[in-house]
Amino acid sequence: MVQTKKLRKAVFPVAGLGTRFLPATKAVPKEMLTVVDKPVIQYVVDEAIEAGIEHLVFVTGRGKAVIEDYFDIQFELEQTLKARNKNAELSLLESLQPTAGQTSFTRQQEPLGLGHAVWCARDIVGHEPFALLLPDMIMRAEKGCLKGMVELYEKTGGNIVAVEECAPEQAHKYGIVGVGETLEGGFKINQMVEKPAKGTAPSNFFINGRYILQPEIFEILSTQERGAGNEIQLTDGMLKLAQSQDFAGYHFKGQTFDCGSKDGFILANVSFAIERADIRPAIEDQLKALLAALK
């Protein structure tokens, strides 16, 4: 066990415009679209809290105030539930409510990329390691992805990136890492390439949207030049950080749903619904009929 600074804070970049879900996201932030009966962002926050995160830092943008409201107490609603003896619903809301001071919100005034969004959280995070969770990605496994990453971090220190395997011929679509020395639960990363040209990827392990980063990344991002898409790319910053600090890959083996895409969002709804004992009996036969009609 190496000496590591405790991981207490997590950053959630929720300033994206959600253009792939227009017209729904014209008025509703994409992070507030529901998978079954919870907003996408709630699943990601639940994963962070399971991993022991104490402070939730949201990087928001214009039109995202509803996210702040969601994580606040809604007095009128709670009083109405109490008056109507809706105790189950009231208990559910109370179980999801962050404690006072557990959430912080800051603004990313311009859409300048993921690296810029992370940099916007610098003063709240301070000089300590932090988790970064992309809010489009929700995951399901016996042990949460970030929890597994924290376990690896406590053994290795440094920086941790969660990775999954893709078909080798699909590697050009992702940020890919090179595989180094084997570690318990993962491996050392010896290379990172953003969307490598076909046939040049160092492996088929792709970055899936979960990170544990050391605070030195903020100084790098403060002077980071714009890269692909004319945006400040986090991958470029991590490549610079990797010149002086170790990176390890945590091999996540659960299911990941990209709720930033329509197909991923629909699959997430179906997958989480059929795992619910209160929902599956009502939809199972209809889903089977729909699948049969595809043949």
C-alpha cells in the first residue's frame, strides 16, 4: 500500500448543450433526461458516493440551473408528500438528497472543451486529487466503476483511467491506451492516443469516461493550447502530465451505456427497467413481442 492523498472530491462537467437530443434538450438539460425514473446525472452521482466521494463539484453552463434545483430541497413538494402520507416517495427523496455543503457549482461560460471544463473547477478542488466522471456515461456492475478505481488508486497512487475493451477494428473511434506492466485490477499505461488511425492503435483498451487525476493537471490545462475541434482537450493535458507522473488503467468489466447517444440512452432505459422487480413483469412480454416482430 503506497501513501496516497485521500480522494474526497469529484468533478462532473455538465455544461454540454446536448445537441444530439434536440428538441428535448432545448429546455431540459441532457443530464436531466430520465433513465426509467431517475435523471442520468443521479446514476453518476450515486456511483461517486458509492466510491466514498464527499464533495460533488458540478461545472455547469447557461440553462443548467435545474441541475442545482434538483440537488436542493424542494420544500413545497416535501410538505405535500407529508400531507398526503406519501412516505415511500418522501423517503426516496431524502435518501438522494446531498447533505448541506456537499455540492458546489461553478460556470463554464464558453464551450471550450472538456479540458477547459475541468480547469474551471480548479479553485473548488484545490491542491488535491479528484475524480472526474463524464455525466453521459452510466455504468452497471456488481462493484461501481469508480469504487474499483479508488481501490486501485489506494495501491498505486498517481493517476487512474478506467478502460474497457472494444473490437480491435473499432479502436480508431476512441481514446486508446497502451498496456504496460500488469497490476492487480489493471495495468500501467505507457501510451495514450486519441482516435488513432486505423491499424495503428497500441491496444483495444479505450477510455470510458472515468478518471482519477492529480491536481497538477490544472496548471497544465491553464496554458494548454487548443487541439482537436479547436477545444482544450483533456487528453492533451494528460499526455503532458504523463511525462512526470504515472498513469494506470483500471479494467472495468461491467456494462456502460453512452446516454449522450440516442441508441445508448434507449438501451440504458430498457436494461435498467428489466432489472427492476416492480417494472419487469409489466413490460417483459411486450418487449419479447417487439423483438419477435423484428425477425
